[in-house]
Amino acid sequence: MVLSSHVMDLVERLCSQVAVMHAGRVMATGPIDDVRGGASLEDAFVELVGARDVDQGALGWYGSSPA
């Protein structure tokens, strides 16, 4: 089964394997613990998609993928 979500808390509770995609590319894949690398999955996701400098809670980067 494939689950697609931007709600990392939900992903952490339901999945054992993840693939983080950004701009049509797989940025990381594997067991959740490996992908998050000791951080929360949400923090790892933000780091992987290059949104770490965005204000907390802002989603302006979400729609900024290159065409």
C-alpha cells in the first residue's frame, strides 16, 4: 500500500518505510529511523526539501517546486 501525506506525524504512526519526494525526485528512502536520522520525520522532511530557512509553520515553500 502507498500512502501519500505531508502530515509527518501520521506517516510516522502508520508506516515503516518512507520515500521523501520533492520536485518529482526521491530525496530519501528507507526505514523511517534511517530517513529521519535521529530527528523527527518532519524535521528531516524540511531539511530534505530545502525549507529549513522558512518561518515555523509557514508553507510558502510548498508550492515553489521548479517546473
